Amino acid sequence: MGSNVPIVGEASPDRQQVETAISVDPRSQNILVAGAQDLRLKSLGEHRWNGYYRSADSGQTWTNSLMPGYPGDTSPQGMASPLHSSNATSDPVLAFDRLGDVYYAGLVFNISAAGPLGNGPIGNLVLFVAKYSNDGATYSGVTLITGPLSADKPWIAVDNTGGPYDGNVYVAFDASLTSSSPFATLFTRSMDGGKSFSAPFYAPSDQTGGLPGVAVDPAGNVYVSSDAFDPVTGANLNYTQVSKITNGGTTLVQNVRAVNPAHWVTSGSSIGASFRAFTIPQIAADSHGVYLVFDDTRLGNSNVYVTRSTDGGSSWTIPVEVNDVLAGQHFFPTIAASGGIIDVAWYDSRFNTASPMTSLDVFFADSLDGGVSFSASVRMTNVSFNPGLVKRTDAPNWNEPFMGDYLGIAATSSNAYPIWTDNRFACDTVDPAYSSCVDQDAFTAAVGLPDFALSVSPLSQSIVQGASGRAKVSLSSLDGFQGNVTVSDISSPLGLPISPVSTRVQLFSGGTGAFNLTFSPSSGTTPGTYSVNITGTSGPRVHLALTSVMVQPSSVGGSLVSLDRLGLFLKFLSIAIPTLMVVALGTLLMRQWNRRARRGSTVYRGGPESAPVLLRNSRLPYD
């Protein structure tokens, strides 16, 4: 686990950041963006405004700013923003698309000054979506979704599937569609990069939804989770539901009670806390299923559970408990799915001994088997903090302890990044007007996800037909990985005998394992070079290693000769031997002729009818 990083830091005015959200750039995974309610303007007599934070080094360092349009913002972007006529924003959530654009949803409204310390009544809340381009580095603008009344609790997701609806932006939020319609979950979409949004509709259609979450699966189906409330009375119906929307966010095809009955957290006091709390499920999806995380008091205290669907949301499994101890309270869970791994983080009071709660931490667990089971819980905070120290200092409930209503998480296949509100430095800043400590920080930490390493040695070798050779395959646990790894191998081209073809290696956390591969080319194995591909698989984790084997033919005449070279050699002999015999015979005849010429020889010049001429001691060529 990486170090705990305060995103905004401790520079003045050093005020609250709550309701934290985070997203990772799909095309440049070292880039993270985050948001939170940021109360730095309270020191100037203003109200909360959504902060925007960006990291280009995997969360180690951050830049921070406020979304343009805040009171006192005289920048061209701020003056042009439709938010500029309001004095407060809230409920930040954000998501990347595949092109490096960030879509940042929230609520904008006005807080009347006609109240204690300027915290008067709140006006109509309007949903907005801002856009940042260039991998989140450049503010592009903001769009208001007007019409629905008293918007609340938005959640946002983007279709990053590469399919026909790639780039669609989906937002679910609570509101009244008209002044006479119920306050319930609505759904809207943008097909033009956030420039405009469709007319919202209720999801589910029976108008029972509240406190939504949104996810998109690899097929482009959209899932909206919500708690169920009576649309007339607002009473809790005590089940959690998931609506499925297809065709690019246009067609509501089903609504299923995923958790029924549900035992919600309904107040802070129900979990021994002085701050407000309520169950707000979150949802994620990948190629293996859809996953719903929630807190639940079925055992008397609050615990974190995950239920999953592998049939497109039609049915849901019995919930699996995520936290590994029952002691304390476990609440406000958040979930991400990436690379086949399910990541969950939550607030956890297992170390608390006081009432009301004075000690709180953040814990994390992951699943490598599609949510069937979860790892041991890992403590993310390196120090516990008192969640009751900081008051909200802004309307509504301006003089009560406040931890926000949710935290967030983003993940790649190798790292997860929980983000949370933390009070460890709370009293570094005190606001005497509220008699409250107000240094409440957004923190994050990178956690390396469990994995294993696979290697082979040597990387190459030569083996003669009929002999054998070995290669050592080594495995090691990374970041607490433990489990069975199936290792298989195959040669390319086919035909090299290898043993074993497949085996299973059990790794313990921090441990290693190894075994030998044996290569046994026979006389029938074709000589040549073979690439041996070694694959290690454990759940979604797959790693490859490669070694090369050169098979040489058996020895010929005491030395290694390839069949092609031997054939050429025999062909050479078939030509060379007769040639040498002819040359030798010719040489012998020439020498005999030379000896006769020296004793006196008769050589005929001219044609066949010429008289013979005797030449003595003639010098013949090449004598």
C-alpha cells in the first residue's frame, strides 16, 4: 500500500473537503482526477463549491482548484459559466471517457444569507455536468439540466465499451419531474459530449427509486441501482433494486429487487455515530457480471456486502460479506471493477471503543473470482481519526458533525485508489464562529492489487535428438497474492515433447514456487528452433513467459551434421570421385608420352596424307 496523500494539503485556508469522488484516465492510467465539496471560500464569507483536483503521477502529487464560476471568479471561464449566478455547489461525482475527457456532475443552488452565520434556506437545486478535456487538464464548459425540481444525489457513468454507444454520458439523480410528480430517481443521457441531455425519465418507472448509482457493462447496457421508497409517503420499502436500460440509454427493460429485504443504515445514531449516515448502494460492472455493494444491519451492526448478477441483472446472488471482522461498524462502501478484479473500500470502526464513535479508519478488500469471495481486509489509513470533530459550517445542518454521504474509488488492473474524508488534522484550523475544528482533508492512497510474477530460466538452450533438457519456471506472490496458479505450456511450432504440459502451483502471501519443465526431443522430432510459451493463470490474472529450444539432429560420423549438409556432401562425392579418377589417369598417360618424346618420337604435322617428319628432342607443352 502506498502512503496516505492529502490531496489539497495544509495550506491556508485549510478547510473541509467532503463527499469525495475519483476517476482514472483509461488512456493514460497515471492520470487521476478527483472532486469534493470544498469549503475554502467559507473563510471569505461564501459557501461550499466543488473542488477539482488532478494528478499526473498516480496520485502522489496533486494540483487543486475550484470549478470555474464560483463567487468572485473573474476568469473568462468563470464569467461565462452558467454556475456564476449561484453561490454554492454540492454532491460531486465524475467519470472519464476513452478520449481523456472528464465529465463532472454536481448540484448548483443558492443559499440565502437570511440565517445564522449566513446559512439561510436553500433555493432550487439544479443538476449540472461540467467537462474537462485534454486528459482532464483543460476546463471546457458546463451544461445545466433544467426542468426537474430539487435535484439531489447524482451519479455519473460513461460508455467506454467501444460499441455503438461509446462516449454516451449517463446521469441518474433524484428529483421531481414536475411540481406535482414524486421525488424519485430520474435518468438522462448525453450523446454529444455533454453539450445537451435528453429529457429525464423515471428509473424505475414505478417512481420508487432513491439514492442512485450507475454502471455500464461491456455490452453497453446501463444499470441504475437505488433504494426503494414509497413514491407518495416517502416511507422506506426496505429493498434495493437495479433497473436495466438498453439501446444507448433509451429503453428501460427491467427492474429487479436485488436485495430483498434490505436492512439499511438509516441514521448515524444507528451505527453509534454523531454524524448523519444512510445506506447509499454503489454499482459496478465488467465482462463477468454486475456488482452491487451496500451496507446492511442484518446482524445488528453495519457490515459491507456485495451481491452480483451474471445474467444481465435478472437475478442476484446471496450477498457476500466483505469486511473480515464483525467488531465495529462498516459503512459507506464504494466499488470499482477493472481487469477482472472487484475492489471495495469503506469506513471501518473496528478499533473504536467509545460511544459515540471517536475512532475511524478506511479499509479495503478485493475479489479475484468475480465477487464470490474477498481478500482479507487491508487498512488504508495509517492513523485512525475522530469522525465527530468537524462540523459542516454550511447550510443545511450547518452546526452538526458531517462526514459527507459517500466516498469513492477508482481502479486499474494493477492499482486501486480509494479516496475519503479524513479528520486526522482536524484542529489545525479552528473556526471560532462555529466553535469547531474545520481542517477536514480529502485523502487517497494507492494500493497494489494482488498479483504474481512468472519467469523461466534459461531463456534458450540446444538439445540433441534423443537427449533432454530442463528449464526452471519460477513464480512469486506480489502485493499479498495467495492462491493457486495454473501453469500450462505449448511449443510453437507444435511437436516438441514437454513435461508437464500443465501443473498447479500454490502460492502463499509473500511466497514463491518453482518447478522444472523437461524437453525430450526424440529421433522423430523435427530439428529446428521451438518457442515454448508458458502461461500462468489465476482468476483474472494471466502472465506469460517464453523460452527457446533448438533441437539438433543426432551425430553422424562422430560429428553433428545436419541432414541437408550430409546430402550435399554425398552429392559432392558422387561427382568428385569419378573426376579425380579421370584426372589421375590422364596424368599417368601424359607422363608416359613425355618419356617417349625425350627418347625420340614421331609426330605427324599436316593432314592425314602428309609425310611424316622426325623431330628430335622436341619440347612438348607442359613437359
